[in-house]
Amino acid sequence: MPDTKKFIENLSGAGKSIGVLTSGGDAQGMNAAVRAVVRMGIYVGAKVYFVHEGYQGMVDGGDNIKEATWESVSSMLQVGGTVIGSARCKDFRTHEGRLRAALNLVQRGITNLCVIGGDGSLTGANLFREEWSGLLDELVQSGQISEEAAQTHSALHIVGMVGSIDNDFCGTDMTIGTDSALHRIIEVVDAIMTTAQSHQRTFVLEVMGRHCGYLALVSALACGADWVLIPEMPPKDGWEEQMCHKLSENRADKKRLNIIIVAEGAIDQNNKPITTELIKDLVVRCLGFDTRVTILGHVQRGGTPSAFDRILASRMGVEAVLALLEASPGTPACVVSLCGNQAVRLPLMECVQMTQEVQKAMDEKRFEEAVKLRGRSFENNLNTYKLLSHRKIDAELPPSSFNVAVLNVGAPAAGMNAAVRSAVRVGITEGHTMFAVNDGFEGFYKGQIKEIKWGDVGGWTGQGGSLLGTKRTLPAKHIDKIAEQMKIHNINALLVIGGFETCDRIKQSASGTKRRVFIIETMGGYCGYLATVGGLAAGADAAYIYEEPFDIRDLQSNVEHLTEKMKTSIQRGLVLRNENSSENYTTDFIYQLYSEEGKGVFDCRKNVLGHMQQGGAPSPFDRNFGTKIAAKAMQWISKKLKEFYREGRVFANSEDSACLLGMRRRALVFQPVVQLKDETDFVHRIPKEQWWLRLRPLMKILAKYKTSYDVSDSGQLEHIVRLRAKDISSI
Ligand code: ATP
């Protein structure tokens, strides 16, 4: 990209004004999006205005539209809901209301709008843009604005970001708020499961989603629910008996509880609502089980946003500002979406129309089409759920004489048990006999191996650590004994789950009366992922990592910058340091440096997070990721076993006999372990290329105090633009 420098120069926001608003239902992460728009806008030299109370504030004007400053979005990242307010506004649906809104914007010179809301809000924004020149003509005619003002503000640019907990918008893999809502749901389900377990109860749980079953489906997957009901897939006639049969079967199989998850908008084949009460009555009548209903309601919208939502919204907000800077008078409204882990721009109205198509398909009972329209990931979730929740009877299983063993190695990681459960169940469904190995390779050579059945892994999805037990012992020294065990148990394939080997509360305590900087050490060996991504999610001022070497000059510049920043109204500072980022610039050293230099301005506290980072219940993402990745791995193993044995190959020697399954772009990809050699830095146990390094310029821009950026110092912006071009070309 030889013209990047020139391109960057043209990206200046000087003389531009951007309005940012949140509209429709609130969603966790909206504040992170607002913060990113404000800081990125200011960074490129634009003026940014908060429009309070959604479109109502735009229509009413006055104090509802206020210029934002860098500090005004400080300490906002971790707050749920929307600090600038949201509303449903009848006036904006009328021509008269939009005329008043246009006047308010022109009076402040705002011709760029960033709208964070659902499909309704984005439709309204698009309509406003289409009507814009007509509205200005009317304002000129009525003498409310001058001809000249109309000309200066002749084009309105719109960019949308979808804030919706339902994940109901076509074109984006995730909407802002969905991941946090899943966290809330899973917390409740985990809590309910303990009481259900004690009393042998059945719980019927209603989750949000009037038109979209994403939350219900994904939470069912994440907690291993017995049954799920979503609007896109109404159950077939006779489902009542099938469901009751399954519930009683699961109870007979050692399970002391049942969980049924129902989306708010669940329907039957005739579009008739299926309510939680209806289900409860059914279970009580047919099975006599003690059954309770819990309706989660607004709990799902509440609370602090997850790290994922903060990062998603921050990335989207930065991209939204770039989109506005690049827009020219004819540019159609766009929406910033997440596509294959990249923030991209898509035509707003095409996405809105596709979203409406899903509803139409459901209304017209074209349910299979509705599932397809929701996208590949939705379909994949549905298929995985079906695969894992239903145990085929022995007569239905495909014939197989293969034995497959599963083991965990390395440090325990949240989501490992979900992966084991999934592998065991998919393996059984494929007809294999599954074996579990305890304590990694150490247990393996000692003979700690036995058959594991479908019911044995019930309830494993939500458990932290490794239920099989895991050790760091390497296999090389014991390879003969391991081979012996494989022979004894006739093991044909091995699935190895393992690897190479929280800052909010801290920030809250930091934002007391005293100005305070926290120095936090994160885990990760030589890999700076946790420090960087944690830094972006928590709004850190600096994150020191091994991959981006730093010296005393960097430390000096960071400490000076932070000291200046703490002299303003900002009360907290956060500095992250990856455990192996530098041999000599230790956490203690950095703590002492900041303490000394910050004297009289702030004081410092140090915290080494340590093993707490590996503990606790797995997040919904880790549960589902573990589940899906292990299902895919088992399916691959089955395919390979069949191929190899059919061809009579000695498979242990071929390149694809040992593969690593990982996530690349939008897909799970298998890569022969031998190929990984070239891509791995074995000394530091990290990949040579780390995708997340591209988030670092973003983190720096959002943390730095600068009223405007200087073209000669446009390094971070240039970095973002270059990386973006590279990423998009590879999607
Ligand atoms: P959610 O997903 O939470 O329902 P949403 O953005 O879809 O969010 P809506 O109530 O549909 O929520 O829209 C929010 C606001 O956007 C409305 O109150 C209205 O002010 C504006 N709006 C929605 N649709 C239109 C439209 N067709 N024309 C003008 N304004 C609209």
C-alpha cells in the first residue's frame, strides 16, 4: 500500500463533527462503542457530540446534544447499559420530528452520525439520510437555516453499529451485548443447577429473544440443557411425548435435574407460542417431576459488559470513525460488522433487509430457510446441540470397532471439560468405544485408563479445571510404556486436549478518592495475548509484552504520559505487564518506577493475578468453543480412522496422522503437527505470528491523551489502516 501516508493525511477529521447516539433497547458494551467513537474521533481531529436519549435527544436538541471530551468517556468502559441514555422515540418516526432533528444537527455543524442500536434504529437512520437534502430544503424555505448552511451541510453520513443482546442482525457474527447476556444467563443457569441438583428438580428457563433463538440455543449448548425451544426451529408434532421421554431417560441415567431452555418467542409448527407455563404443566402432568419456572427478564441486559463485548465495541467504534472519515457525498449508509474476527463495513440497508427476511421466513413457516438465513454459525450451533443432546439407541449406532482415548495435558484451562464431554459423546455417536485417560501422559503410562460412557460426562460443560486430571509430563520419556497401554486397550486414536503451555474490580477500587495506578501482572508465559486483550477490555494505559520489546525510553514516556493524565480529572491508571515480558524490567521494577515518578500525583498498587486466571467456571465462549472444537476433532478422527483402515495404511507415519485443530479466520482448520514446526517459536512456546498484535495500536489510541493527532505522528493510525487492508484482503 504505497499511498498509505497520503491516505492517512486525507483521513483527517479536522472540521468534521460527529454525533454519537444509542437507541432502542440497551445492551452491555454500548458504552465501549461510545468511548471508542469519542476518542478515535478526537484523535483524528474531529469534534464529537453526545446525543443523549437516542433520537428523542436529537429531536429535542438543547442540552441533549453536548460536545464530548476525552475525559468525559473515562471509566465508562466497564459500565453496563448506556451512559448517554437510550429511548424509543415516536417523534422520530414522523417527518416533523426528523425535520426538528435535522435543524438541531445543522445548527451544530453535525453531518456525521454514529448510531448504535437495533435494526429499527438503523432503518430510521437510513431514512433520515435519504430525506436529508429534502429536510434541508424545507428548513431553508421556512427561513430556519440559510442557503449557505444548507450547502455546507448538504450530505449526511451514517454509520451503524448493532447493539442488541439478541444477536438477531444478519451480516455480523456477533452484535454488541450478546456475549454479556450469555454470561448473565450462564451465571443464573449454573446457580439454578445447584439447587435443582439438590432437590431433583426440573427447571424451565425463559431467556430473551422474541424473534431470535440465538441466546436460547447457545446457552443450551453451554450448559448441556435437556431441551431447547427456539422460534427458528419449532418442534415437530408429538414433541411433547418426545421431550418427556428424554427427560425421564436422562433422570434414569444418573442425572438429578433437568434444564429446559425456552426462547421468549418460541413457537410450534403453527406459529402458536410455547410458553414456560405450558411446558411446566406438561412435565408435571406427564412425569410428576417437581418443576419450576424461571423467567430471566432484564437481568440479561444488566451488569457489567464482558471482555468480548468491550473489545468488539471498541473495534467497531474505531472502524465506524474511519468509515465516516472516508465517506464522500454519495457513500451509502454502512453498518460495522464482525466478520471472521475482523471489523468490516457492510451496506446497512442490505443487512436490515436480510434480517427482516428471517422474520418473514418464520411467519410463512419456512423454518429451514430461516435457520439458513441466520448464518453458518447459527446452523452449526444447532447441529452441534442436536448431536450432543440426543443419545442414539445402540441399534442406531454405526458399526465401529475403533477405540479412541481422550486425555488432557498441560495446564488446566476453562472449557477443557466441555471439550471432553463433546469428544466422548460424538465418539459414541460415531459408534466407537471411548476411553478416558487420567492425569495426562503421566497417568497414561501408569495405566490410568478406562472406558467412559455417555452419562459419565453429563454436566461437565460448566465445570472449571480438568475433571480427567492434567499433568505437564511430556510423553517422550515414557513412550514405550504408553505404547504398551495403547496395545493393552487396543487404542486406535488419541485426542489430546491441552496446549503449550480481571482488572475491573481493581479499576473500581482505583477510582475512589485517591488517584491510583495499578500495576498488574498477567499470565501467559511469553505470550502477551492476555495482557493486550485484557488491556483493551479494561482500558489500560500501557501493556508490556514480550512480543513488542520495550526499553527504558518507552517506560519513561509511558510514566510521564500517565503522570500528566493523572493531573486531569482522571483518577485511575492501569498498567498491565505480561509475566515474561522482560527479564529485567520486572513487575517490581515497574511498580517502583511508577511509584517514584508518580509521587505527589498518584500512588501505586501492585497485583500479580497468578493462578486465579486459570480457575473458575468456564465462560459461555469457552464452553461452546471447547464443545465445537472437540466435536469437529472427533468427526475428523472417525473419518481418518475409516480411511486409513480401508486403505490398510500404517497411519502413525503419515503427515496427517497427528494434527492440531485450531481456529483460523472463520473456520476450524486442521494442520499437521509437523507443519507447525515452521510457525512456532519453540523456545518461548508461542506462534511466530500472533493475530492479536493488530489490536495494540487500537489500545494505544484509546488510552492516549491527545486532543488531536498530528500527521507527522500518525504511526498508530497508519498501523491500523495497513493491518486492516491486509486483513480484509484475506477474508
Ligand atoms: P431493539 O433491537 O432493542 O428493539 P431497535 O433499534 O430495533 O432496537 P426500535 O424500537 O425498533 O428498536 O427502534 C428504536 C427507535 O428508532 C424508534 O423508537 C424510532 O425512534 C427509531 N425508528 C425505528 N424504526 C424507524 C423508522 N422506520 N423510521 C424512523 N425511525 C425509526
